Amino acid sequence: MVSQKFDNRKNSKITKTKKYFLKSTKTAIKKNKSVKDKKVAQQKYSFTSSLIDKLAKKKIIHKNKANRLKRKLQNDIN
């Protein structure tokens, strides 16, 4: 019984951290899309793409979705 409660708390904490990473990445994507200057957008793209890659590595999002998001960001810059 005690171990089951511990597992639920642990899973809840993991879920919260995954949601945090996902939300912070979505915010970074929105900020990257709003930038008009190409140089600044390219710098933000490198940061945002690394966040997306981390999400894919941690299996929060699928690797194909990560590639699709990065491709859309790159097209917005160009």
C-alpha cells in the first residue's frame, strides 16, 4: 500500500516536469515565430531546436513531430 502511494507521487512529479518542458518549448516556439529580424530569429532557432530535440530525446514528443516542428520554424525564418 505504501509503495503504491509513493509511485503515484513519483509519477505525478514526472508528469509535471514533462508538462513544464513541453510548455516552455511551446512558448519558445511562439516567441521565435514572432521575431521579424532574420539574425535574431536564427539565434533563437538554434536555442528552440535544441529544446525540441531534448523533448524528442526524453520521448515526450515523437521524433518525427520534432523534425516537423523544426522544419516549420526554419521555413518561417526563410
